[in-house]
Amino acid sequence: MDFIEQQIKDTIRKILTGRVNELLGEMDFSIPLIELGDYRSGSVVVPVITLVSSERTEKERIINIDAYSLTVAFAFPESSESELHCYAYAAAVVKTLEENSTLGGIADRTVITGKKYNQPKKPQYGEGWELAISLRITIEGYNNAG
């Protein structure tokens, strides 16, 4: 992985376990915090972070802007609060990125391009809710995509 991609992923990890967890902890109800690693328990949520280089517009190519698509996916075990947890995580991520759209100076701009809430296809069969938040990150002048 190229250096800038690693910086983006590392920064997103820090944001999730830092400011997003802080906002989740301030809510009036109990929300499992975000952890990274191989944790497997109901007391924490471990997101999957996927980063891909994004197709650039003609304008972005001309002015030398690189674009990336990043998805943060959360899976919640089935419970009566799973849907609420989806909305709480989405709100915390949105607020955090509104406060820090440059990812601490790494990016020129980070925009949320979508939030997808997936409810279980068959409730009461062990499937949980899922949340996928899609981001578009642009970086001016780096040009590692050729």
C-alpha cells in the first residue's frame, strides 16, 4: 500500500477510536465503543475499513487531485437496540467528519457519499443489522495514480 493510502486508513482508525467513541460515550444510552483488532464480543464493535482509489473527473486530472473511496462497515449483533446503534454510529461519524473534513490535514476534503442501513433479512435468526458509511476523499497535488 502506498504511503498516502496508509495515512488515510490510519487516520480513519484514530478518528473512529478517538472522537467517534467520545461522541458515542456522550449519548444518553449505552452504545458499544469501537475497537480495532480481533475482538469478538457484544461489548465492542469492530468496523471493516475498505479503501480504493477512485476514478477522477477530468477536472481533477487537470488540476492534479487524487480521489479515494473509503467504506467503513459495522455489523451489530441482533438485539432490540441494533437499529438504534446503526443510527447512533452514523450520527457520530457524520459529526466527526463535519468537524474534521481534512482528516487532520491529510486530505483536502472528505465527503460522506452514502449511508446504507441493512436490517436482517430474517429477524430472530441470528442475523444482525449492518451499517456502511461511504466516503470520498480528495487530496490535491499528491498524484500517485499516474
